[in-house]
Amino acid sequence: MSEETEWTAAEEAEPLETILGELCEESGEVSGALVVSRDGLTMAAVGEGIDADRLGAMCSGLFASIDAASGELGCGGGRETIVRGEDGCAVLVAAGREAVLAIVGRPGASPGMMLLDARYAVERIARAI
């Protein structure tokens, strides 16, 4: 592939911020979202009150642990996880081999619906990266 072809393909890639913004706007469940590399660097983030760098590093570490545990359990590489707390939930989903999508739920959000929304978004994110 020529350099010109590579540049054109990169130019046409959908911006991660657009994907995350649409996810938050179109889902009644999601209040914030971020894409983080597997090594903990935040690639894009949308949402108020989110410390993207701190949350990104934590999500990357958590997902690495989930991935390792999934392998040890004989389930293959980790693909997704739901984190439920007393006041809400978050969903982490692999976005290709290089990144993780983390979404934060609105109060009362359904983790199942969040997971469904995340699955659609990671397809677009994987193509954009």
C-alpha cells in the first residue's frame, strides 16, 4: 500500500470523539465513555466529571486482570466485563486488540443495555483505530 493510500484511509477514519459522543447522546444508559489503549493511555473521552487519564489507567489495569483471569479459566482472552457498585455500574469491552472501551452508566442504568450499546460502538471504534 502506498503512503498516499495510507494517508487517505487515515483521513477518512471516524474520529473516536464522534463515536463516543454519539454513544452518550443516543443511549439513555450512558453518561460518559472513554477509549484507552491496552497500556493505559487515554485515546479519547467524553463525559462530565471524568478524570480521563486516571480512569483510563485504572480501566486498562482492570481489563488486563480480567484478560489474564479469563485465560486461566480456559475461557480465552477477555472480551467484556461489567463492574457494579453500590451507586452505579460501568462496562468495559475490548475494542480490537489494541484498545478498551469503558462506559459509565447513568443512575439506574441497565448493565445489559449498556453492554449492548458498547458492543455496537466497539465495532466502529476498532475500524477507527
